[in-house]
Amino acid sequence: MQMPTPTPGPAGGSQQAGGSSSSTLPSLSRCETVDLARLQQLQRVAIFDLLDEFSGRKILALDESLIRALDLIVEVQDLVEHGAEVRKLSPDPIVSDAPQMIFLVRSLSFQLAEWIAAQIQRDEQSHQMRGVAERTYVLAFVPRLSHTSVQILQEKNVYESIHFLRELPQLSMFAIDDDLLSMEMADIFGDYHLAQDPSSLYEVALALHQWETSFFPQGFKPKISSVGRAAKYVTDVLCSGRLSAGSGGSSKNAAGGAAHDINQSPEGAAGSGGCGYLKPPEPSQLGIPTVIDFSSRTSLNKRRQQAGAALSELKGNNNSIDQIVLIDRKTDLTSLLCSQFTYEALIDQEFGISTTKTQLPSNVVGTEVGVGGPNSTRAVRLGNDDPLFRDVRYCHVSQLGPLLHKRTLKMQEIEAEKDSIQTVQDMQGFMVKLKALTLEKPLLSAHVNLAAFLNESKGQPDFQREWKLEDAITSCSDTSGRALTGIEEGMDSGWPLRTVLRLLCLYCEVYQGLPSTNSFEQLKRGILQVYGYEVLPLLQNLEATGLLTGPRKNATDHKRNWSQIKKDFSLVVDDQNGEADAFSYAYSGYAPLSVRLIQKLGWRGSISDSMALLAGPVCEAERLPKKTKDKEQKQKTIFVFFIGGVTYGEIAALRKLSEMEKGERKFLIGATSFTSPEKLFRSLEPAALHQNLVPALPQDQVDKSRGQRTASEERGGSGVLGALPGRSWFGLG
């Protein structure tokens, strides 16, 4: 969402890769499981109901963490049409004469509370000096208000200045694609596994409960299978019945601050955007009026009546989820730390993707004449409404070039048809093709340039060294510590910190820690000398979560467990092994453990003993009454939810698995966020260090640190990478 500054205006919008400006909302017209387009519509009207509840002009001050998520359901122009001046909540004062201000936040941190308090105090002083009426303040939470938030407001002495509190439980999960949902909460892994705070897992349980309440027929609750401690916690909360006990928050009125139902509107009528978390969403309109009648609530009530029928229809048509599978990210860190080789995953690893958008160098995808400099970037939306990206996003990098070449030849064939036109009908058919060609040509050019850039980066010597080290670690062939020596060499040669940490964490995951306490301390000293002592808090957090550790207790047994897990689940495969392993293409020969678990879903059969080797408990909860199914209905839909994040490689593998099973099972994929090694590290480091993951270290400092480390002397300058076994699956190696 492009924030208007300093006054509201139409959304600037993002650009399709090489295309023109278009809607930023994801296209959800091809849903085969749950109708996520209806979810998107219900979320839109929840926002509009909140705005229309407070008639007239108002400021909508957005928590920065919500801006990209809101991009998935509304555009700035939509909000402007409902009377909102859209601003970003920050320490800078918001100057406006609008009589109302709505703060829309995800969770109220001390920093956000300070900003809100400062804004209210500045407003009150200004209004007293000018002798004007006080502003009405509304604090709306996504998805729910917490008791901690109320305490923070009280500590900041602003609780009594807030006239209304609201909740928007409909915004707990956002539709990214036709079969993909995300809570857009990247910190859940660290909250639970580092801070030992289960409140974020309670948010996950509430989101899943809200999903069931909104989209499943009353009384139907599908079976839950869970892997890992975090997944078991969420399962226990869902099965406990506590979530149906009452509302998730409270509200107060403007006059005396007395508590009343959170659904109560300023006029005393039923509210809208702030419905109690555990109640069904208030009915709202599915369409968006161009002009809003702010002096009357007739249009608002009509919207609710129309959406009431739509929500009932939605519940009746979406009784298709047969099972929910919850996977704790901590159970399968290997799939997170291993390299992924699909087009979309490589874009995320290289540039980062957030809510279908990425920032690409202008010299890669091109830019408009006179816009930006040689080092400028361009916002590009990687949406499923781009037909070319939809076709290539899950392609392996080795097959990307031939596929794009084929599209180029097809485009040239269409252009050549103009020479063979003889009739009016021929001309009409050619014009239709030409129109589509005009739209696709800049997209193709941008994707060709981007694919060439990614292919070149993966062919660099540093990546090949990194790839061989990764293979040596995952194959458990590093019996003499050569992989660790190779990582140290990479540090000395200037590898980015994220690369070093990824390989070290992968080593610890496979071998259950580094070989000895001395080697662990030596590596930490080396990292601090090369990358600076400002990364020490990150190292401490990685150690606290068990990602980067010295030798663990019973490390030998755990190492044998990894070898057994790898064997039992066939995690390392060859491309000659047949169709059953086809989804391993996403990792070039590694089959993600999380996807293997889904493939072998059942867990009480031949792999039940292997499940005991996994990190964390494995549970199944049968919730009654069971769903009655037509005996002839063969297709099943599994809702797979990753707690702690899902990788784009896993998404590609799950979609390939569904394709392999010829539609017998469809997967609806959900996650707390999208993750990658760098995103994981960012979530575990203090916010002030977010710019230090790839340090620009002067060469003299590198040379100095190299001379201080005994490991360099032991190596004698000779590399070890040539002696490591390499893998050449799918044309790599």
C-alpha cells in the first residue's frame, strides 16, 4: 500500500513485472478448495464498516506492520472513498483538521503506545490553544485486543482519552493466492521458541477458530493432526473449548468510559468492524459503493443484510476441509535452511518477497525513462494474475530458460501471422492475439532479464562452494570436520553473514551441535572478529533457540536419528527414483520433511516408529461429530498450516504433490508467515541490527581478523572444497 504524503490520494500501486499499473489485490478467481475470494470480500467490508461507523472525515493511522497486509484486501483509494485520510503511525505528528482519528494496529507495543500517546497529547494541547472541539479517538485492533494492550495504554496515561475500542477478527488471515493463506506474523517463531511466550500461539488458535466459525457449518470441526510443541499447544487450545467461552475484548463509550459490548456503535446501534472475536462476523456488503452517504446508516445496514446471505452461502459451500495438519517450524528446520531452486523461491532468497511484492534493481527489470538512477529499485508485484509468472513461478531454475525461450518463439510466431492475413475474420482473430501479446511482451522481457540474473548468480564460484558444503552436511559425509573448515574459509573470503549462519545452523541441525565446546567458542570469536561485535545479540538468540549450539547431550544418538529420519522418509533422493519423489525438484534432490509427512499422512502405519524420532510430540485429535461424506466423493482437502513460517520451496512441493496424486487430495496451505533463512535470522535479532546481516567489511579488517585466527594457520591456505562430495541433481553441481 503506497502511503499518500502528506495528503491522501489515489494509490500509486505497484507494477507488474514490466507492465503497467494495476490493482494490487491478488486475483482469487481460481480457488478449488475454500472460496478465498469471499474471504477477501468479507475482510474488505470489515474495514469499510469500521470507517463508516464513524461518520464524516477521519484520519486512519496505520501500524506499519499492517500496511502490506492491508494491501491484500484494499487500496488507498478505497479508503479515501470512505472518508479516510490514510497516514502511517510514526513518531512524527499527524497534522489534520479531521475531527476523528482511527488508530489501526496489530498489537500494541510500548513504542506504538508512545506514538499514540504523543499524538493525543499534541492534539489536546493544540485544541485547547485554538479553542476547538476535541477529536474523537478510536483504537482498532487486528485481530483482537489483549489485556496487555490495555495495560500499556493505562501506563501511558492515554486509556481514558480513547473513546472507542474495536476489534477486527476477520483480518486474522489474509488470502495470498487461490490456495494460500498467511497471518503475516513473522515473529511467532521467536516469540515462542526464544522468548517462551505462548501468547502468539494463542493468536494462531484464535485465527483457526475464527476460520472454522466463519466458513464451516455449525457443529462441524475437522480432525487435527499436529507435529511439534507449538502445534500441540495450538491443538490443545482448539480442542479445549475455551475459545467459545466469550468475546476477545471490551469497549468503552465516549461519555464516561464505562465498559459495554464491543459491538456497540457510537449511536447505540450494533457495530460492525469491531465485532467480538468469537462471534460470527457481522454481515456486510460485498460490493463497494462509489459514493458513501455518511449522514445515514441505511447503506451500512443494507450491506449487512446482503452479506448475511453471502456468509450463509459461504458456510454451505465450503464444507470441504477434511483435515487440518499443524506443523511446528522447529520440527523441520532442515527444509528451511536448505537451498531452494524454484523461480519464486530464488527471487525471495535474492531480493525478498512480502505480500506478493518485491523490490528489484531497475537495471534488471527496466524502468521508465527518466525515473530513478543506476542503483534504483523498482516495486514489482508477483501476482497470480500475471499469466507468465503463474506458469514459471514453480519451475526449477535449470528449466526456466528453455520455458521462457519457448514463450519467446510463440510470441514471434504470433507476430508473424500478420503477413498471412487474408480475410476480415483473420484480421479479427489476429487483433485479439495482438492485444494479449501487447500485454505479455513487457512481462516476458522482465522475466527473461530476471531469470538471467538469477541464473548468473547461482553460477558464481561462491554459490557453488556453498552448495557443495550444504551437500556435505546433509549427506552426513563430513566425518573429519571439512565442512566447518570450508565455512571458516568462506568467512575469511567475505561471505555474507546470512550465508555463514545458514550453513552453521544446518550443520547443528544435522549433527546436533558443533563437534566440541572449543570449536563452538572458536567459531563465535571468528564471527565477531569478521562481522563485528554488534552481531553478538543475534548469536546469543540463535544459541538460545538451539539453532547454533555446541555439542548437545546424547549428540551421537541424535546424529543417528537424523540418518534414520533421512532414510525412513527418503529425504535425499535421485531424480531417477520415479514419480513418488517428483516434488523433490524444488530443492534439487532433497524432499522436504514437512511434505513427506503430508504425503504419508496417517502416521499410525509403517512410519509410526519414525515419527518418534522427530523433534516434538506427534498428536491427532478427532473432533466430533465427524463429517458425513458421500461414498462417491473421492477428493479430499487438507488444510496444512505451518506455525513459524513456510518456504516457497515447500509450497511448490505441496502443489506438485497434489498434481502427482491427480487431484485425489487438494491442499489449502496456511502459515503464520513466509520464511527463509534470512527472514528467520531477522526475526531473531534486535530491530537495530536489521541492516547488518550483509556487512560491508573493509578488506584490511578482513585481513586482520584472518591473521588472528588459528584455523587459518591450520589450513595453511589450502582449500578443502574440492575434496567434498558434490551432487549434480537436475543439472546442478
